[in-house]
Amino acid sequence: MPATPTSTSLTYRPRRRRRTNRLLVTAAGVLTVGALAAATLPAEAASAGEGRGGTSHGHGHHQGHPGRYQDVQLLSFNDLHGNLEPPTGSSGRVTELHPDGTTTTVDAGGVEYLATHLREARKGNRYSVTAAGGDMVGASPLISGLFHDEPTIEALNKLDLDVTSVGNHEFDEGAKELGRLQNGGCHPVEGCYTDKKFKGADFPYLAANVLNEKTGKPVLKPYWVWKHKGVKVGFIGVTLEATPDIVSAEGVKGLSFKDEVETIDKYAEELQRQGVKSIVALVHEGGFPASSSYNYDCDSPGAGDGISGPIADIAKNVSPQVDALVTGHTHAAYVCTIPDPAGKPRMVTSAASFGRLYTDTTLTYDRATGDIARTAVKSANHVVTRDVPEAPDMTRLIDKWNTLAAPIGNRPIGYISGDIVKDGTVESPLGDLIADAQLAYGRTLDPETDLALMNPGGIRAPLTYAASAAEGDGVVTYAEGFTVQPFANTVNLQDFTGAQLIQALKEQVSGANGAAPKILQISAGLTYTLDLTRTGADRVVTDSIRLNGSAIDPAATYRVATNSFLAGGGDGFPTLGEGTADLVGDDDLTALEQYLTANSSPTTPLTPPAADRITVVQ
């Protein structure tokens, strides 16, 4: 990878916005139960008689002249990950909670539908800004990933995205490639994919807490100010401080990542000094909701009680000068009011992932103070349903890139008898399949390979039985395999002692993974018990760990296959970075392709693994 550039090489160069004609549709997105902070607007604002949802818009306008209070519509989403086409399987559904306590699932996502929903939502809202919470690119399906995510940047331009924070996946290919996505230019190795030069993003990426180690300055703009007819809203963008733990070392080379709260507070003060009193933080860090339903009441029984995890701590500590937080990273859905350090309720939102939801937040701007009337902030998540017209410009964009990708993506690589899902809090059928594929591939490099370990975060989508195009049911195409494993990690072999192997398994539930366990997916022959009634590392029961029925010998040497990310100690597994006798093979998608080709055919499709290698005690 080329050396990390200086901060100036990543500078956002604003261009004239290409506002599209708003597509008029009759169907609106499915609306959550709206969250409303505790109090109402002051009497002067209420007397203006204008609000959202009626025939008049722009709170506070009277006889053509702006009043004191002005509603600003903030539309937001996060973790798109290049999902331009509707995601399949569970990745393309959301769960809806009904008043009687029952739930149903709704098919959701796809930029053709997201564009229609956003354009419909903006109708009549003269003060509307669209922001995102990071991971717009990276870990993308073939239609985007094959072209280094240029298609996604083009789609976001057409969506009229105004601003986004960086996420950890924006650094998958390093800071220089992120700079190219921002400012344009053809890929330094593969060149231009079409007869037109890639223009880059029309919107700024914000990276307030990502510093160039040499200069000590942010590699991208730390903040951006949206202005419209005297209304000003500042946006500060940060990614999680732990980004180096979940991105390859090459991707974050030359960069340092600072504390989220300290960074946001620093730039909130700077914006205040510039006279910008209304501030939104775009934070690529998230929480864990109490419900998997997108429209559950996050504030029941009290403010923010339905959310836990890192974002709850961040929200409780970020300066009261910040009026709302748009978050991401955990791919969860929530709309919560979490008290700030002054005890004042503050909206914290996340719109799941893959373009399945978007959030519509009302920020009521007080022209007298330049600040947000926080007691009137309202927010709700909406489903990007697929029962609305497809945006024609997005269809054309998808068709263009699919035509270029088709010769590679449509090639069959295997056959399955049913859905092979990646869901599961501990072990998944797809995780077992990938671990088995890496074990089989490892044995082609070294017959003495004993086992394989796969990180769950590296599995991005399920393998679905139903045909996604013209390939037929049960056919796995190269494009579908790419969507499952898009990172181009290599399969690495290393030697570990039995003691190190036991320690690595315990790191699933201790150390960096103590609060949020990351359960490795394991190849056939490796078994153990995970006792969730215990705490810390003891949750992995040492005496239960077996390989082909035999106890692990702490003094023996075991040959282990992992991907290069784990082999570098990624995802909080430092012991996996201490292996010896390294042997680097081909990429992990090749391993999956070879395994599917060798173990399936149209007449004998592969049966989904049983996911019964880890015994869970609860």
C-alpha cells in the first residue's frame, strides 16, 4: 500500500452540488413510534402555528418572513457498506414490533428505494440536511467492492448526502485511498473503470479524531457547517477510537485515533467560538439495543434505558453544547434520548445498516440564540420499504456497474440445498462452512494443518438459496461469495502451542472482548463448552476443549489457519498475532470458492452445517 499521505492531500474540495429533481411518490416509509424529548416548545414558537406533517412546513415562518423558530429536518443513515442492490436474506429485512407485542419482518433496503424514500421525505421541507454515520464503503458487495467503491460514492452523490463521518471501514484500503474517494481520480493500480474520470465525493468526509502521526493534524476536515437562510448547524465527525484493533495494520499505518468524547468536545468549543451554536456529532460508534425491533421504545421505562454499550457512555459524557448524536457501527436500530452531562435529554440515533432504515429528526432552531431548542427535538426511524417506485437514476447506475461486473460476478462457484445463515450469537452455519473451507485450503499448503479459526465480523452476508438473478435457486455465484467475504484477506498458517490456542479461545470473552464477546467460528473437529453462567475467560471451559476428540496438549504444537486480519492480532486476539512459521496463501474468497466447487454440484448441493461444535451453557 502507498505511504500514508499528509493531511493536505486529503483536503475536501467543495464542488457545486448536483441537486436532483425530487421524485414524487405516494407511498411513504414505515414510521416508528416517534421519540419526543420531555417538554414542548416555548409559547412563542407554539403560537406560530406551523409544524411538520401538515400542509405548511418550516416552523416559525409567518407571512413570508422567518420567525424565531425554524424546524430543520435532519435525515440520516449509517453503515451502508456499498449495498447498492437490495441486500438478501436476513441482511435485507428489519423486524417490526406491533402494539399487541407480536413482530413481523419487512423486506428493506436498496439504493433505488432509499433514494425514493429520502426524496419523498424532503418534499416541503425547505430546511433539510442529510448526514451519515460512517462505513458508507468497505466490506461491500461485488458491484461496489470490485471497483474500489467508486459506484457507492456515485450513488451517495445522487442521494444528495451532505456530510458523513468516517467509519473504521473507510480505512480498509488506507488513508490514501480514502483521499481518492474524497477528491477523485482513477485508481493508482487499476486505472479508470469507465471512459470518465472518477470525480470523488460531493460531500465531505469528517475525521476529527484521526490524526496524521507526523503532523498531529486530522487527515480530513474535523467539522463542517451547514448553512441555509441564516440557519447554521455544525457537524463533527469521529470514528471509534479502537479502529486500529479492527482494521488491518496496513490500513491505519501512519495514523493515530483519539478519544471520541475529548475530540468532540474540542471541536464543539471551536464551533462555539465561531458562532455556531447548533451542533450534531456524527459518531461511528454504537450501542446494543434491548430489542431487535427497529421501532421499540428505547426510552422505556426511562430515558435511554433500552440501549447499552459504548455509545451510551459517549452520549452521557459529550459536552452539552452538542445537540444530537447520529451513530453507527453496531448495525443496530435505536432512537433514544440519553441525558447529557447537564441532565438535559439529547437524541441519539442509529438506522441499522445496509440502507434498510433512515432516521428523520426534527431539530428546532432558535434564531434568537442560534441554538437548538432541545426540548422540541423529535426523531423516528423509517423503513426503506420496497413497495415504492425505484429511482430511475439509481437503476441506471446499478445497471452500468453490473454490466461491468457481470463477466466476473455471474460465474457459478457452488451449489447449496438451503439458506446458509450467518446469524447466531455464538456459532453459525456459514461460520462453520468458512472455517472448514480455510482448513481444507490450509491443508493444500501444508497437510499438517490442524484447524482453522474465523472471525465473525469478517462474514458479511448469508448465502441464500433463492436465486438473486438468473442463476437459479441454490446456485452460489462469485458475486455472492464476494459479498460474504469481501476483504481480500489472505489465508495464513501459523504454529501455536496448545497453551496459546487455549489462550486465544479465552480471548473471545476476555480482555478487549470481555464486554462484547467475539466468538470465533471453528472448523470441524474442534469442540468446546462456552459456559455463560461464568464470567471472564472462565466462560471458555478449558477442560472441554478437544481436537478430534482429544484434549489440547498445552505443550504440543498445532498448525492453525486464520485470515491475515486475525494473524495480525486483530479483533482483540493478540495471541493470534504471536504465531510462528508463517505461511501466507491466497485470499480467503479463493479458499471458499475452492471448497464449494469441490464439495457441491447441481445434483449434490452442499447441506448447511449444523452449527453444533460449541456447546453453550446458559
